Amino acid sequence: MRFIQRIPHEYLGIYVFYVNDLYLLKIQLGPFEQILKFSGDDVPAPEYFGRIIESPEIMKKINDNFEQLRQTQILFLDNLVE
């Protein structure tokens, strides 16, 4: 796996990797992470990933996914205690 770039963001860790003709977009927030895989054929250049932070629609979806992960973790922990 080869590290390609870090995309600056005020509260998310956003990283791009390349492995086996796939780009991996890794997005971190605290203990949670999302990883999206893209075929090397579908991405003209890794610099295009930097555009994600320019899209309010994509950023909202990313934040919604993190909130859903948090809610799932809370539910999981609540069920462990019962």
C-alpha cells in the first residue's frame, strides 16, 4: 500500500492510498473511520479527491455516516451492559 496524499481539513483526517490498482480514500473522525475504494480507471488523478471537501453534499453525507456510526456504537455498548 502506497501513501499518496493527506487532504487538509479542519476536523477530519483524510488520506489517499493506492494499492492493487485501487485508490483508497480513508476518512477519520476520532475513533471512527470510513474507507471508500475506487478503481484506478475511474479516477483521472489522485488530486481529484481534494474536491470532496469542496462539495457540501459529499461532506454532509460523510458527516451523516459518522453520526450513524456513533449511534450504532452507543446501541452496541448499551446492549453489552444489559
